[in-house]
Amino acid sequence: MKYFASSLLTILLMIFAFSSPASSFDGPLQVKNQFPLCIYVNTPYLESASVENSFSASLSHSSVYMVRDSFRWSVQLDMEISELDIRYRKKINDSLEFGIDVPVLSFNSGFMDNFLESYHKAFGFPDYGRSDRPDNEFLYEVRRNGELILKVKAGDTGIGDIRLTAKKVILNSPAMSLMASIELPTGKTSRGFGNGSFDAGVAVLIEQELSKKIKTYFNAGAVIPGDLKAEKTVKLKNFVYAGTGLEAFLWDNLSILGQIYAQSSVFPKTKISTIDRTPVILTLGGRYYSGKSSLEFSFTEDPNTSGAPDLTFGLSYKRRF
């Protein structure tokens, strides 16, 4: 993934060097919950209600630590996750859009443990037992009643579950759309890249300009995931989600964004509170516009300390046609 990151950054800098001034809002930050037990269940991210022709490439890097046991379940997660998500949107007419998302995932031991230790100490945050394990050592193992459900090795990189979307505009002011999605079982379950099943979802997308420099976004939806078909089959739960965000321009070409997203738990009841509670992710970021292109950066935290990475850094490039 270091090669992906350096290559993507080089391409983006070259594109922006030859781009022209900005034009309009580009939607919410392209950030999703990268928790390893959620990443393969058609996990949504906040989206614009508008239809468009666009291409985007998003690179995210997350740190995850959750080593917990209950009477029946053992969830051992200590890792860093990199994801390069390629997204293409095609507008059929002024009210209909189709899209495809192709994720490339990598699970690694990482390099951020020392930084996180300093970060937690600086702000007085608990480390949830992270200091009890060796720094930057990989662990991904899930068991139920002592039986292995999933065990993933460090260093694997591969394609995850590919997502197809269809969006239909139903109202123009405020802009409102309905979106349907289906996720194909293209990622290998044994490597943690997919759940081996089809996943479906529906959502309502709303956006409203409050002024020429401020725009708000709101999404709400439901996802019906298939079973996790790993060493043993786990029946996953249907879940609902909602999120809202705001974008405000500081200058003609630079805006700041903030958003919050929450979803119900997708795993069956484990009696592990950090799995069973509602995952919440809070994201702050900025976006630089240049003509039909935009470059965004983001920082995501887990305020509810459950079912989400401890933190995620994101970088995304988008080009509208």
C-alpha cells in the first residue's frame, strides 16, 4: 500500500498543477467505517443527493485495536488497514445515476502504535489495553464457543467486495434522492476482504444549500447483509444508519467539512460491549477545488469507542466530467 499511496499522491499533484479554478460543492467527505467486522457488509458512506459523471480515488488508513472476550465470543483485533477505493459514477439523465466502487484492501501490523500512545497520553484518553501488547504486532482472530470463525494473516492485499449503486432524484429543492446498492461477493472471506455473500441496501439522500458558501447533507438508510461465510457461518444482522454533514467555504477554492455517522451493530449479540454498542464515527476535513477536480483530506475519530477504528486518515481525489 505504500506504493499505492506514493503513486496516487504523485498523480494528484500532477493533475492539480494543470487545473483551473473551482466551481461548486462536491458532496460529503468520502469516509466509511473501516472496522474489520463491518468493512465487508456494504458499509455505506455519506453521499450527495445530486447525480453526476465522476471518477474518484480514495486512500484511507485506519488503526484498530479491540481485544475482548465474553462467555461465547473472542474478538482479537490489533492491526492497521489500508484501503484504496476506486469509484465511478455515470449520469444517465438529469435524475438517474449508476455507480461502481472497487476497493483494494490491505491488513498490516502497521507503524502507528508509538504515535497513538503519545496521542492518548497528550489528551488523557485511555488506550483500552493497547499498551499490553507489543508495538505494531498484527492480530486478527475471531472465535465463537472456542471454534475459529476467522483468522487473517498480516500483509495480504486484494480486492474487496465490489459495490454497485443506482440513484434516482425525486425532489429538487431541497435535493432528495433514493439510492439502492448491492455488494457482490468478490472479496476472499478467508483473507478478510469479503463476507462471501450478496449484501443489499437502500438509502434516502438529502442536501440543501444554506447560502452560496454553506451546504448541508443528510443520509439515512438500511442494509441487509448476507451471512459471513468463513470457517463457520455467522448470521449477520440487518442494520440501519444515519449521518449528517456540513461544508463551508473559507475561500473560493478551499472549504472545511465536518460530519458524523452512526449505525446499529451488524454482528449478533456477543456480550462484548464494544461490539454490541452503536458504532459512531466523527470526521473533520478540508477540500481544495480546482476546476472540475477536488482533493480532500480527513481525520476520523471513534467517539463511542465501539465497532469502529480508533482513528482514520483519508486522502481522496475526485474528477467530475
